[in-house]
Amino acid sequence: MAACGPFLSRQQASPTPRSVQSSNWNDVSWSKRSWSIRAPKPAHTLLALMVGVWKARRRCLRRFSQIVMQESKTNLITLVDGSFLLYQGYYAMPPLTNRLGEPTGALHNFLLQLERISTVTDPSHMAVLFDSATASSARKRSLPAYKQNRFCPDDLRIQFAKAKEALNELGYRWMCSETHEADDLIATCVRAQPEDRFVKIASKDKDLLQLVNKKVNLIAVDPDGEHWRITGETEVMRRWGVRPDQMGYLLALMGDAVDVIPGVPGIGQMKGAALLQRFENLEGILRAAQDCTILGVAGISEKLRLNILKCQQIDKTDKQDN
């Protein structure tokens, strides 16, 4: 994952939140949260009703209902991986439908999770980021097998559209891009923030772990909403054996079966972490493979050394073809 395009520029806050479907970040202005619900259009009556009930439930969950309409005093932005939340809700919830027979299970869970995330983090700024149908096209040209195991069921695709309608009604800012994935957008937003601002990322995407630092954490909640997990620098090192800034290298070495990304044959998490602890990055590992000093790392055989060099040649060939 890499940040894409020019960074977001913070402009004067707009009193009326608006959705964004453009990759032109210079057109984006951030605003504070707004909890107001605009008058629903006739075609959106059921959705507006759902939003109204959801808003009332949120007020009940707040310990101090008198400050619901006030702005958070924290200098913190919460970035939500909206695609992840919808997929998680789709597979975690029973197949719920409304009185028109339209599927609502993923949407129901999405709104509940968004409520919990907002309540727990209490941010001064908040945005929801989505993938689009064409967001992975560039990567698939380089690696045709990339995410070939992913598909969006028709009854979930409908709920993506309704989730964005609900965000508009609730005043949440949301974004998606036709050319970049949600984690790319999140990375761009993170790196565009002022140095004094804290960032919470609501996602379980391993690619986002490389963004973690003293001011950036990942938060994840189970579908039942009872178990929260916060991932900081210490948790990344304890779980993966490398620093957050080395996570991209580790995933390149071990591959990622979830996204159908091949790694170096024979290199898993433990051996990949050992190599990075010794040689810091991929360039250091490649130099060590070439001069054979890599054989001094426990568990690294001559066969694995040759596998690393072979992958380097494949990468060079792919770059020349592109």
C-alpha cells in the first residue's frame, strides 16, 4: 500500500458536509462532525426512518446527552474503513430485510459499528473511506491474480449505496476513488494531518499497520461490539516481530494469501521477521543474499537464498515489461 496523489489540503471548514467521489484532493475541505439530519426526500423515507431511530439510540448510549451536539475538544481524526465494516457486517449478520424485501443486514451492522467507533474515539474530525469497483485495476494489471478471490455479492452491493446515503443524512464525510483503494486513501489522509493531531484508524487491514506510530493507532471491534483491540507500535512488534515501518517489507517477503499476493517461497512470518531484524529492509536482504552473509541467519538455507534472488529477477522483469 502506498499513499496516492497529492495530499489532502486542509481548507476552511465547511458548515455543510458533502460526500466526495473524486481523487482530486485539492477539491476536498474538512469540516467538523455534524449530527444534523436533513429533511428526507420522499424516495428516502425508509432510510431516513432508519437513520432517525439510529440517531435516537446513539443519544441514549451517550452518558451525557446534553453535549451530543457539541464539538469534541480533542484534536483527533478517526478514519473508518467503510468497505471492511460492510463486508464484516454482511458475513456476521443474519440475512435481514426491510418491508420492501431489500437486504439490510450489512447496513444495520455498519451503522451500529459506526456509532460505537464514534462514541469510543470521540474525534474532532471523522471520515469513512470506501473501495470502488475499479480501485484495484492498476494493481491487477501488474499482478493478474491480485484479489481474484474477492467478489461483491449483489445483495451487498445494494447496501454499499444505501450506506453512503445514510452517511449523507447523518452528516459524515465519506470518500471513494475510481483509481485507488480505501487503504491508499487512508494512508494519504494520515500523512496529510498536522503533526500535533492524533489518528485512529478503524480497520483490520494488515497493510495499514505500516502507518502506526506514536500518534497513529489502529482500532478494531468484533461484530458483537463487545471486544475492542487497539494496535500501537508495541502491539505490532509483539505480534509480527518487526517495527511498523518494516511491515511492508515483511508482507512482501511472506506474501498475503488474503489478497492472493505471492511471497518468497519458504519465507513465512518468523523467517521474514528474523531477516528484517538483521538486515533492516529488502535492499539489505538482497545484498546479503548476493554475498551469502544471509546464510548466517538461523533457518535460512541455500535454497531460500536462491529463492530470494529468483524473486528479485522476477521483479526486475515485471518492471521492464511495464
